[in-house]
Amino acid sequence: MKISNEFVLKNIAGNNVVVPVGKKSIDFNAIIHLNDVGSFIFKCLQENDLSKEELAKKVVDEYEVEYETALKDVTNFCNKLKENKMLIQ
């Protein structure tokens, strides 16, 4: 999975937000706020084509969390990204 190039992560006034760019900004009329873990996952998906399991491992390496918890959170996060058509598969 990888983030579509139609979305970018920005830090605006100390807040991590995802905004649509180009033609997508016409269809997707929203800004998504992310916490630090969500921003970390989003950045990982911008840079690499990763599986949920690979993402969960990266979260475990970066944060003090059990693998099962990380995998559950990554799965939920990726499902939200898919619902909003932000992922390239």
C-alpha cells in the first residue's frame, strides 16, 4: 500500500493535517487531522509501498507498543484511508 500523490501531509500551526491537492481538492473537500502515530504511518506510506504487517513493525520500532496492538491500529487506520480513497494498492 502507498499513499496517493493526490494527498499531502502538512504541519499547520502545530497540527498535522492531510490535504488534497490538484484535481482531488475539487472532489475531496476536507482536511484530516492526524495524531503523531497517524502522521508517522502516513509518512511511511508516502515513502514506501508497505504491507500492514510491515507498518505495524515500524510502529513497534518507533513507539512502545505491542505488535498485536500496532497491527490492529494500523489496520483500522488503513481502512479509513481506503474508505477515503487515499491509498494506492
